[in-house]
Amino acid sequence: MGFLNKLFGNSPKEEETMTNPKLKIGIILGSTRQGRVSPQVGEWVKGIADQRGDADYEIVDIADFNLPFLGTTDGTEPGVAAWNQKLASLDGFVFVVQEYNHSITGALKNALDFAREAWNDKAAGIVSYGSTGGARAAEHLRGILGELKVADVRTHPTLSLFTDFENGSVFKPADLHQTNMKAMLDEVIAWSGALKTIR
């Protein structure tokens, strides 16, 4: 290796970077409704994640892709291909999930269904919110992720509409959520790196 480094000018650190590029983690906003608060939660997640320096994190807003309802068109809309390409470029996910009638939003379920192989053999964390911390929506999401061959991690930050949002609209998370966020991201990175080796 030393001879090759001298010959081609790559330092050991450069060689490591070339063979082990940073993981790419998408922070997926699970709501598209008017007045949604998921962008605030997503920015909070990204702010914590970016301080780590262990991966490239980006917010992926399903509203940007204008996905039709699955089965109502022939699926040739540009947003469908763009959605699949975006997912395929990522190594793992953090879902920002809000609870609607004890489950995830229809928009998120539709977006999940509009891809298959692009989800496979990747890891995901869940950050949920609602009147009970969005726990029921997260449990429904876990079942869907299992079918899509996504390994969801155990640690799960749950945010309450009563204590972490002012007037239900301005996100002001309690400090205690930082610990769970960091632990969840540790797990997402570990599993995303491991699963990348089998894709």
C-alpha cells in the first residue's frame, strides 16, 4: 500500500476516504398538509445530526415530488422517477412521523408504496410526534418498513404536542430529547454502514 501511495500520490487518509465514503442519510418529512410542523422537526433533527460529522444528512420532503395516488395513473410522472432516484442514492433514513387517526399520514404511506428496491437493505430511525408522542404511528410504520426490508432501529424519540410544541404549532423540544436523538442516530449509522456491505 505504501508503494501505491507513493506512486499515485494518495495518502492513507485519502485512500480510506476513497474506499469508505460518508454515508448518506435522508431525513424524510412525513406530512404534506398546509400548516404542517414537520419541517421544524426535520430542521431540528438535521441540526443535531450535522454536528456529528459522521454522515451527510439531508432533508427529503415528499411534498417536493408531487406523487400521485398509487394506482390512479400510469406512474410515469417525473416525480415518481425522481423519488426513486433520491431514495436509491441514500444509505439510510430518519423518518419524521406525525400521528393521524392512530397511524401515519396517507401521503407517507403513498410515498412508501411508490418504491420497492430503493428501500431494501437499509436502516431507518423514527422521530414521531402527536398527542401520545406519535407512538402508534411509529408502530404502524415499523410494520411497513419490515415489508420493505428496512431495518428500523430501536431507539425512538417521541415528541408530545402538549409539551414540545407551543400552541401546537411552534416546535420547542425539551432538552431531554437530545439524548434519545443521539442514541437513535448512533444506531442508524451503525446499521446503515453494516447493511451497505450487502447491497
